[in-house]
Amino acid sequence: MLRRMAPKEGGASAMPAILAAIRDCQAVLVAKIGDGPTEKLRAIGVAAVSDYAWEPIDEALLAYARRMTE
């Protein structure tokens, strides 16, 4: 399932809402999120996948799905 998050307004951190929204995902395709957010994802059982960071999203999703079904 592809989810888009609305930008968070104000000074509060968006991380708690993001983690709650993706808690049921197996993985999230990421680019340059850093060790802190990667660790937070790992703590809730979500893999941070950066292998396809600079590819168009449709190609990245297909490649990841193929890799997971092999």
C-alpha cells in the first residue's frame, strides 16, 4: 500500500504521527534519513530500505516487490 503523509505544520515533530501511520508496514523506501529515524523504524519492526533511493517510485516499488518474492 502506498501512503502519502501530509506535511506537519508548526514546530512539533512529525515523527510520532509518521511512526503510527506506518506501524503496519513491513518496509519503507527511504533516502538519506539518518541513523536516528532508521533506528526508530527498526524499533517498530519496519525496515528502512534505501537500495532504490534515487529511482522513480514505480520502478523502485516493482524492484523491491520482485526482490521480496524471490
